[in-house]
Amino acid sequence: MALSLKNSGLLAKPAPLNLPYLSTPPLKKIYYDKSLSKSVIVQNVLRGIKNDESYQNTEFAELEDYKEFIKESQNSISAKYDKRTLLIYPEKGNYLHACPGSDGVVCCRYHVLDFGMNCPYDCQYCYLQTYAKIPFLTVAGNVDFLLADLKQKIAADPEIQWRIGSGEYADSLALDKLTGMGKILIEFFSQIDNATLELKTKSVEIEHLLGLNHNGKTVISWSLNPEYLVENVELYCSSMKQRVAAAKKAIEAGFQVAFHFDPVIYFDNWENEYSTLIEYLFSSIPETKIRWISLGTFRYSPGLKEQLRLRHPDEFITRAEMFLARDNKYRYLAPIRIKIYEFLLSEMQKYSPEMMVYLCMETRSIWKRTFNEEIIGPAKLDARFEARRQTLIKKG
Ligand code: SF4
């Protein structure tokens, strides 16, 4: 079967949407649970909005019971998709858990730090559109509980080098200028020997983090896509070049960085666009400062396409031929995914043959075809992440 783009069902490129980057989240309402009135997060947010004119009309209020507020919002049709409201609440459950992965995919033993949900940006592919059970943005306010939970779990397994990332259910830094969560976490992880924190973001607001004592224990990472996709699909996000420029600043402040080519989208001219992006990345960032790069092709759960088309009838990302895989996600056909991974890998290896590149949420057979080697399990992958860490330490 020929696998040309024409057969894939992709539409021609629409005109760019070019929606402006939201450097300051345009919040209209901020609520916090009354149990958190002394929380450092609530105090940070209050100070932040007082010092910023753009929040002069923002409502800031205490809630008797945040659970009631959530219940009411879930019943309100008008609040179905509300990126202008922030709730600061006391998360009582597990803050840290193993990355949920997906049925049949290779696991890399990543752990997710879940301190908030949702973000002010509006990526068309964002799985939170169907996953998030509440319509607005949330951030946890009971930081002492969060840090205690982290400390206890990390200490329970001192033999492993933990990789813990906070960008699974929310952008790690999109609200950070207001909440100050990044500073709290960076300082906490600076004291932990056997863990690395990853702050995964599309924000470029990192100035307030640059002077912190991170002790080499935090990696700041950016998702990257060609500028054309940023303009059309990653709505209200910073540009690709802004993200690379922010990574340069982070490196100058001594941070290591990482990049996620995820989701890679199969569209007209994708090879040229991704090749240009890779060339730009490696001509801007020294490869010895890049801790890892992940690759993952676009996938989505049933319901996302319908949800997306209600708001963006001209969207083009779900028009390619995709099939419902055993993990109940629509994915590109395997030969297309392999073609994409092989291409991206070979482009990256031109600039950095030793780069730690891994696939996010991919099957064993796709791993095998891409890297030309037998099954890679969590232990082997862990060893590779650790080897990369040690290599970069030696290279300084
Ligand atoms: S930045 Fe991440 S969390 Fe925010 S809309 Fe995009 S994909 Fe979703």
C-alpha cells in the first residue's frame, strides 16, 4: 500500500490563525478554599494580581467549600470550557503517581506530579478537552502536604533515580508567575539526591526562576512543533523560536533542558517543516545541555474530534487516516508512525548521534522498528536515562 500524504486524507493548509501568546493568563475569577487562606500559593496569587494592572477587574474570593463550587460548575452548561477561572484547592489524594502510560505501550518509569489541572492555552490536540472532569483551571494550595507526600515516596525507594514531571495534566509554568509553585518545587528538589524534577511547558515566562539555587536537579523542558503548527494548532502559546530562546536563557542559568516532539502531526510538508525545526534547535542549543528528547505522534481518545470541531470546525489535525488502537486511542497507521520516527531520529542524529531520544506511549514493535533493536523495558530505559545524566555531568 502506498503511504503518500494524498492517501492519508489530510486537507490542504488553512490560513494561519495566529492567536497571540498569553504571557499573562487572562483570569477573570480566582477562588480559593477557605482552608487555604494562609497558603503560600494563595498569598503569592493575591500579591501577583495586586501588582499587575491586567488583573484589576479580576474577582478574588474565598469559598466555604470548594467541592460545592466544583459541583455547581459541573452542572452549569455555560461553564463547560472555562479557561478564565482558577480554583486553588486542597488536594487530599496522591500527588505523585506512576505515569499512567497506555495499554500495550512501553513504559519508561516516569512519575507524574499532579499539582494542577488545565491551562490557559488552547492546543487543539489537548487531551484534557475530554479528560478533565472540571471545566476551569486548578492548582493545589496545600503545599506542605504535597511536599511531605513527595518526600515520603521518594525516600521509600532510594535505589532509583526518580524522574518526576509536572506537565501531564497542566502546563508546568503557564500560571507560575502567579502561583510561585515552580520556585517551591525547584528548591525542594535541589535538596533531593536521587530525583530530577522536570517542568514541562510551552510558556517562556521563566525569568523569576533563573536566579534560584536548583543544584542541577531540575530540567526545564519545552514541547516543540514547527512554527506553522504553533500558529494553527497550539493556540495562544509562545512561538517555537520564543521557546528555544527561553531554553537558551535557562541553560545560561545553569539548568539542563529537554524537548518533546509530541505530538508530532502528519501534515503537508511535514518533513521539511520538522527538518527545519530540528536544524534550528541544534544550531541554537548545545546538545550537551539537552538531557533528553521525546517523540510521540498525535493520538487522541474518542470524543476529542467531535469536541474540537464544535469550537474549530476547520481544524485539520484529525483529518488524517487514523485507526482505533487497542489502547482506545486513534493513532496514525503503524507504517506512518515508523516513517515519522525514523525520519526525526535520523535528522536528530545528524547533529547529535548520542542524544537520549525515546518514544512516548509507543508499542514494542514500533520501538523495535525505530531503533532497530529488541524490546526496551523500563529497567533498560532507566539505565539509559541515568547514563545520559552521568555523561552530561562529566561534560559539565
Ligand atoms: S499547553 Fe498542554 S495543557 Fe495546555 S492546552 Fe496545550 S496541551 Fe493542553
